Amino acid sequence: MARKTGSHSEVTGPLVRQAAQRLIAQHGYAAVSMRQIAAEVGLQAGALYLYTPDKQTLLLQLMKDHLEDLLRVWSEKPLTGDPTRDLEVFCRFHIQSNLERADAVFIAYMELRNLTPENFEVIEVLRRKYEAELRNILEDGVNSGCFTVPDTKLAALAIIAMLNGVNTWYREGGRLSRDAVAAIYWDMVRRSVGAGNGNE
Amino acid sequence: MARKTGSHSEVTGPLVRQAAQRLIAQHGYAAVSMRQIAAEVGLQAGALYLYTPDKQTLLLQLMKDHLEDLLRVWSEKPLTGDPTRDLEVFCRFHIQSNLERADAVFIAYMELRNLTPENFEVIEVLRRKYEAELRNILEDGVNSGCFTVPDTKLAALAIIAMLNGVNTWYREGGRLSRDAVAAIYWDMVRRSVGAGNGNE
DNA sequence: GTCTATAAGGTGATAGAC
DNA sequence: GTCTATCACCTTATAGAC
């Protein structure tokens, strides 16, 4: 992308983060240089440091923004209080939002080891918060007798791992639509926790 | 590790691959230098090129060796012909072998994007072969009426993703033994494909 | 707000001594 | 079988011009 003469802080900053997100998702944090990111935006490498103090902070910001956005959007979802229905809402939301922001999701899972210990802790707290949202639904289901789950912590981890898997193979325009995929995965999740089919 | 005077090709080669596996699993292929790998074995960087033509081939060999070993060990497992029992064998085998070689598994999933297109294809063929093993069990189960699965390809991917998740959180000496974890995951998998509990 | 130039050091890979 | 020295190049980050 060629540099536009009218570039200013407010527009260039987001462009830098978008370019970094795309490149890091494709090649990995360690494999992408500040020069490559700058070139993608149409800048020289030195100019990037107007928008981030260093490369590490740029990575942290991508992951932090993603997870905070995920938590915010989820928190706005209206829940029904019926564990089975809420679990379905969670599964469909997770698959849908993962597919919508595949690059950010990929980075959040793949680049954890490239964070400094302090930054890792920041991200871990957010990740655990999201996991707890699912675990709460599972706890509700177990307490009300809707679900049969021996360990809600493990079940939450297992379900999220299973749903995350979609991103590794799903391609737009393939054999199945997003909704068809979500329906199949929801069915597997539903049965894995011993829930009825919701039509009883 | 200090260099031993008696080092020869036959012992140093494996040591180089072990060091590379450990370091790449921890920091990532792009982040690890040939100098670091050499230092871990007690060599100078130049000496590594007696054991690999280049860094890329070293990565390929780690991934290829791992997948070929996985397929070989699996192929030696005796199957019963009862889909439910065979699915249980697969689940327990997968969790067990993933935990036994966590570094190799991690690399095989995380470093795919650092392979050249040709090498990627080599690894993809092996990965799909392993997936097909699970899919065959699912097909058998659907055909014999043991399982209720709308799409065996998706189910195979979903199950493997779920089982792979164990490696991201399991730590030796934690709350649950390997067998306890495997039992809980097997129970979730079993129900997700609509199989009975095997005591009927 | 962006550029050019530069510092200080790391990179994969090879040549030739021993 | 391994080392030292080296090539050509890339890296992050900063300083100062414009």
C-alpha cells in the first residue's frame, strides 16, 4: 500500500496495527520485521516508533485489544438463564467471532510465548476471564441438573479447544456455511455435556 | 551441556535434533538461531552443518520424524473392531502420546507456517493420514449404528482439536493424573458421538 | 509526521585450518 | 569432526534533519 500524503497520527496508528496483525498472523511475530510492517503501511521503519514504543508493546496491544473486545462483545449478549440455551449462545458466538477475526485469534493463541513474562500475565488474566464465562454456564447447568459434567474446568477447556479448531480448517465458500458448521459443533458440545436437544 | 571429546556423528546428530526440538518448542523456529542450538550441544555454529544441510531441513526432519513415529506406533495398536472400544483406544492413545512428546507435538502444530510450501505438503500428507485413522473408526461406528455423527470429517477434526487441548494446560503432578484426564476426555468424546457407555 | 543515517549487534551459511 | 574467521545481510531502535 502506497503512502498517502495526508497521513496523520489518527489514521496511521490503526493502519500500523492492521498491517502488524496481518503480517504476524501470517508469518509469526519473530519472523516479521519492523521494516516489513512499515513497508506494508508505506512508511520507513523509524516512523513506526511514533505509534508504538517497541515491537513487544505492539504485540501486546494486538492481543490485549482483541481479548478486551471479545469480552466486551460477549458481555453485551443477553443470556436466558437456561443453561442449555446459554451454552448454545456461547458456542455459536465463539465460532462466529473467531471466524470474523481469524488473524487476531491466531495471534492470541500462537504468540503467547513471545510475550515478556509481565505481558503474558496481562493476557492470561483476560483469557481466564473468558474461560470463566463458559465455566459459569457449565456450573449453572450442573447445579440445575441440565448437564452431566464431572469437572467443569476441564469441560470448559475441552469445549473451547474443540471450537477453536474450526479456525484451522474453515475456508469461506467451502462445503459448509458458518451456520451449518456452528450447528454441527453445537450438537457435539451439547451431547458432550449430556444436555437434551432443547425441544423437550 | 559441555562438549564431550568423544563426540561422533552417530551421537552428535541426535543431540543436535534434541536441542533444536527443545529450543524451538520453547521459543519458536524463527526466534531460535543456529548459534543457540549449537551452544546447547556444545558446538560452534558451523559444525551443525555436518548434521543438517540448513535450518529449514532441520525443522522438516523434526516434524516428519514425529509424525512418522506417531503413525508407526498407532499402526501397531491392536484394534477390536468394536467402534466404541476402538474410539476409546484412539482417545487414550492420542492423549498419552501427546503428553509423552509435548515438544514434538507443539512444533508440529505451531511451526507449519515456517515450512516451505514443498515441505508443508510433506507434513500435511502425514497429518491427514493420522486424521484418516480416526475418521475410519467414526465411519465404522456410523455404519454399524454405534455412533450418531452427521459429518465424520468434522467430527474427526473436532475430536482431535479437543484432545490436543490437553497439552496446553496439563502439568505433571497437578490435580489429575494422566489416566484421570484421559477418562474425562474419553467420556466427553464418547457422548459427543452419541455412543453408549460400553457396559450395555 | 516522516525521512535518512546510523549504532550496535545478530543472522544463516561457507571456507579452510587442524 | 570441529573450530575459527568471514561474507553479506538483516535486526531493533534512536538522533537529528526537514
